[in-house]
Amino acid sequence: MYSRRNFIEGIAAGVAATALSSSRVLGANERIRLGIIGPGARGKQLMRFALACPNTEIVGAADVYTRRLEEARKLAPNAKTYLDYRHLLEDQSVDAILIATPQHLHSEHFVASLDAGKHVYQ
């Protein structure tokens, strides 16, 4: 018997499948290349967590405060640094973006990251 519950479950499964699909799906053994917008105190903490995961690399950091970029460089010496986050988003080698900016900037960075085709953790 078809019910509203079956209908909602079907819709939820379809939405979940669409949300999880990607134009580029990484294999289990591939390296994930991350960029971070806002490597302040919380951002550096996220960088440490990400770097502790296998096959993860921080390749870029963006912040308007140069001291934060220097601190991020200490955690990820090979990372490129950007004063404008949009230049980080233009880098096609970046798979995902960590957003650790003040809350009033989250939506701007989130939408721009999605528009650039990046996965996002905020």
C-alpha cells in the first residue's frame, strides 16, 4: 500500500542521492586537497584535524590578515596564501574548502565555494 510515509521516504532518498553526487568522486586512496578561508584560531584547529587524517593535504589558505597566513604556513609549509579568498577558489586543484571565518561572512564564502564547484565544511 502506498502512503505518505513511502512518498516522503522516496523523496528524501532522491534528495540525499542528488546532494551526495559529485562531478568528481575521489577514490578511497586518493589525496584530498583542501583550502581554508579564515585560518584564525578555529581555522588552525581545523587544519590540524584535517592534516591528522590520511591522504589529506592543505594546499591553500586565504585571509585578509597576513599574520594569520604566516601562522597557517607554519602548519602547511607548501600551501599557497591568498589575501582574497576568490583567488583560492579559482585554483582547480583544490577539492574542498574549510570555512572558519566570522559567522556574518559564512554565507558569502559558502555560496562562492559552491559556485566554484568545491565541497565545503563550515
